[in-house]
Amino acid sequence: MTIMTSGSSQWQLHRYPKTSRDTLQAWEAADELLHDIIAERSDQNPLLVNDQWGALLMPLASTQVASLSDSYVSHCAWFNNLAQNQLPNTLQRLTPLDPLPATTDVVYLKLPKSLSLLEFQLAKLSASLAPGTPLYAAAKSKLFTPSVRALFEHYCEPVEFSLIKRKCRIVTATLKQVPLDENRFISEWDLPEFGLKLSHHAGVFARNQLDIGARFLLEHLPPPGAEQVIDLGCGNGVLGLRYAQLSPQSHIEFVDESYLTIASVIRNIAANLPGSSQYTTVVDDCLTARAAQSADLILCNPPFHQEHVVTEHIAQQMFRDSKRVLRKNGELWVVANRHLPYYHALKRLFRTVKTVAQNNKFMIYQARG
């Protein structure tokens, strides 16, 4: 389904990037429950938080609406769906570290997958907006765990949790004033076996310990010497950082679609590779903005989740983009869970695909072509 109906209005809504093979819907029941509340109110300056594909934006496009998300792909989806529905584009888009509009008169929030990101968002809302600002949050009922409920009760009062409707709940609350210490939401830990010190903003993948797939690839990195290197879907940047240690002459670009992830990588480059000028960071939808035939080596630990949805489409896009971006005889090195069918996906794109290493959980593939 691509037609979302709410009251007397309809919108054509697509996930981003739009593909003919996508069978996933761009909204869920929780969005529709928030639509019911939006229809009852007459907000002039709403703030949307974690509106993944623009479902909440559609009925509010004629207002002075601001929308906040850590996902660059979500930002692209908002503008794509505004254009698709010929709606005015006065949207103020925000990343998690941007100041919030002081004129905000209501907040509509979808629960993110990360508990640390939810707490950071609630803390920033509470510290930045006027006390008493109404907040409405929605998600599947099972996501309102005791820890999530405790966060809302800490940053808001009063807080009411609705009965379950269509497997979802609505939280109705008003913000209270709680001072914000942003440094409290940055975690740090050392990786002494690789000589690295890593910092992570809230919500960043592998925030509290090294991902075991990344560790396996760190133990089997390609030999040094590649001139132009990309750490694709870089997370905390550990793969690119380690390769930089082993190959200090290489130019390395760290790419991710998360703004908080890239902010973390910038900190990690400064802490581990001080004074270096050949390292860059890019927020992008995979490698959409990268020129063709411009890289010699791509390191990749692809995700198989997009928020609460299990999906392989991100990895598939990473593989296609890597094929376009690699120079002749360039290499893509991928670490993946054994059960994922990545070998065949890579084999369809690349001239040769070799298994470099494997254990009982992971495979490392070298694709060249």
C-alpha cells in the first residue's frame, strides 16, 4: 500500500529510496493514532521527532513544522514525499545536535529503537522547550517497556499511557524542566589491543562495546597500501581507524547515514589520528553522492535492521553502490552473519567473490570486479 488515508485526506507515501521491489509500507498504526490527535488540535508550530518516512508530516505540511531525525535517509524521505504530494516545502529539518525551535507548541514523537537515543531526545526536549509543552508519543505496545515508561515519567508530568489499540499505545504528557548535560550522553571506552579510544553519542551502533562482527574483520583486515579507502556504514569508525593505523598514507572517508554516528567519528578521528588531514566524514544514503570509480578499497559491516524492521535492502544497496564506486580491481571487504545470503548477492555484481575468513558466526568476503 502507498496511499495513506486519514479522515478526509489521502497522501501517497513511499519509503526512501523508492524501489519497485519494496514491499514494506511507509507508515504504521502508531502514525495513524497520532493523526487522530493531530486532527483534534490546531497546532501552529509542531515539532516532529523520529518521523521515519514523513507520515506525521503530511497533515502538518501547511504549518510552521519542524522535524528532527538522526537519519539522513528520513530527511530525504520527507522532501521526497512532500514533492510527491505537491505539498508546500517550508519544513525546518533538524539533526539531533541542532537547537530546537523555541516557538514549538506541541511535540509528536515516534519511539526510536535505541533507549539511549530516546533518553537524549527527551532530555533535550525537556531542557529546551517551555515547561508544560504537550508531548504525544506513539509506538507498538510491546516497546513501552518499564525502562521506557520510567524515562517519560522522569522528563514529563503528568504522563498517561493509553489502552492498547491496534497493538499500539499513545503516551500523553507535558514536558517539565530538567537541565541537560550533553556530555552525560557520550560514552567512552578503550580498545587497547588495537590502540584505540572510542567515543559514542547516544544511539550510535555498538555504543558500549565492540561489535563482534567488527572485531572479526579487525582481525582479518586487508593489507595496507590502498590509496582511496571508504569505511561504509562506518558506525564508530573502528574499521577505518584501524586501517589508518596500519596504512597511514591512505586517504580514508567515513560514511554513514546517522548524524550522531558521524559526530562520533569526528571525535574519534581527533582522538586517535590527531593532526591528520587525509580523513573525511560524509553523511549519505550509502554512496549516493560518491563519484564512480573513485575508491580502491571499501570496508563494510552492513546493518540488517532499519529501526524496528529486519531488512537486507540496505546491504544490497551498499553492494550495488560499492560496485559503481570501486575502480578496476578495487575490493569490497564485507563481514556478515553466516545466515545472511550475501555471497550470492555479491556474486551477481562482482567478477570474483572470495571467502577470506569464517567462524561459527561470521563470514568475511572479498569481492573484486
